[in-house]
Amino acid sequence: MSVAIETFDLSKTFAPLVRQLMRRKPTVALDGVTLKIPQGSVFGLLGPNGAGKTTFIKLLCGLILPTHGTARVAGLDVTYESSMLHARVGLVTSDERSFYWRLTARQNLEFFATLYNLKGRARCERVKELLAHVGLSADADRRFSDFSSGMKQRLAVARGLLHDPDILFLDEPTKGLDPLATQRVHGLIQDLVRRGKTVVMATQQLHEAEDLCHRVAFFRQGHVMAEGAPAELAARFVDAECYTLRVSNLGESALAELTAAFSSLQVAPHGDGSHTFTLPVAPGGDDLSRVLNQIVASGGAVCDVDRVRLELEDLFTRIIQA
């Protein structure tokens, strides 16, 4: 059998496209990002799609190199000490495609353990330990293709821990998982921190960041808009605290005087004659004590006072739109 091969000169055909691509400005994924991540904590990376979170993680893992500036992880320069860096960090992504689907969970981990130079009995013991740690001992000899999304994600966490890294990077670790699988992954993260590990986690789940992260950074278009503990950021970006008061035995005239004196006070009546007041209070302000004093002076009874907890979703919106 003979095969005829013809050659074509495509330079003229693609010349306009090449010139157009060369004229395009490069995309700046991260610009002026300066962060210090405390050891032994969970640090959250928050922001809309395309904000630079995944790029930031890949850079700190040594998978891509910065065009300007420096980054150091565990004291190692990501550009010049990448071989040592890879021994200190682990990476887990939500869209895991590099497992071998026809192999069992145990066989997959044993293969990747070999790449970390784990051999013989040490390799078997490490794989057995990690399967137990992520709750997959009973499924160790099932094919990866038969695993649920949550089981695959837990196996990905086990693989990221094969070489016992000091720092684990998680890129949306609970994306697409059901609540039970999410809870199990959260338990693994909390256990890592108890063992002194550092976890850096990009997530779109704001309640997840609020429950797990000691500090967070909000990304937008490659910039860090704010960084700190959630409570610190709330104090920095929120103009007023909010309180709710449940009040009874307050007459109509006293109620009218109260709402006239405090224009920001919102009132919701209840069928039993009581009222719920919602009161924003500026930092350092004394409106709450003044309202309480006037209610008591008018003969009312304060049944309950609660501080309204700022949800991270609200803080996210304020920071990203700032």
C-alpha cells in the first residue's frame, strides 16, 4: 500500500491570524499580589470566576512561573527551587482526570506513590494509612471508575498527601459534591490543620470559607482587594453593626416617640402585641443603649437582644463591588 502526502504552503493563509495574535496584549492574571499565609492554618482564596485564584495556586505549586516578582513557599523560591518545593507541597483539584479509571483506588495510590520514590513495604503501609484516613479502606479494591464524585475527591486528597507535604493546596475541593461528601472533605481539612499542616483553599462556597478558614483573601481581576480574618474584614468594610430587639408592653404613643427619635429603627409588629426592632448602629455609636433606655423608661419590656451576624456573602459583595 502506498500513501501520497501532499504539502501545502499555509503561511499566506494564516498570516493575518498570526499578525492579529501578535498584536494582542498579554493577559495579566495576577498583578501586585502580596500575601503572607500563616503556618498551620486554613487560608481561603475567594473571588469570581477568572479572578486569578487558580493561577495563584499553580504559581505557588511551581507549575507556572511568575513573569515579575517573587514567591516563596516554605522558604523556597518557586522559580529557582522548584524541585525542593514539589517535595513540600501537595495539590488537589476539583476536576481530577489523571487517575487511571480501570485501576482500583489502592493501585492508583501505589502507582503515584512510586513517583514519589516510595517503595516496598513503606509504600504499602503509606497507601493503607491514607485510605483509612480518607475513609476508603472498605473500597480500596474497587475500580476508580465505580467511585462517586465524593469518593474520587477523597482519593484525590489521599494522593495529595502521599509524600506528607507541609502545605496542601486545594482548588475548589467540594465543587459538585453532595452535603455528606462535602462534610467528609471538611473533616479531612480540619484534621490536617490539627496535625500542623497548612491548607490553602480556593473556593466559590462562601459558607465553606466562613466555616473553615482562619483568614481569607478576596481576588478580583488579578488583584487582592482585601485580606484578613472574616471578622476583621467585616469591621473594616461594614458601616454599621445591626441588632434585633424583641420588645413587649410598649404602647402606641411610646412606639411613635421611639420611631420618631431613631429614624433608622425598623419595626415589625407581632400578633401577640410585641414588636421586633431592627437597629443599625455605627461603630462606636450609642444608639443601642439609648434605644434600650427609652424603651424601659416608656414601660416596655426587652425580651431579647441579638446581634445580626454578617454573612460572608454580604461581605463578598461589598468588597468585590468596592
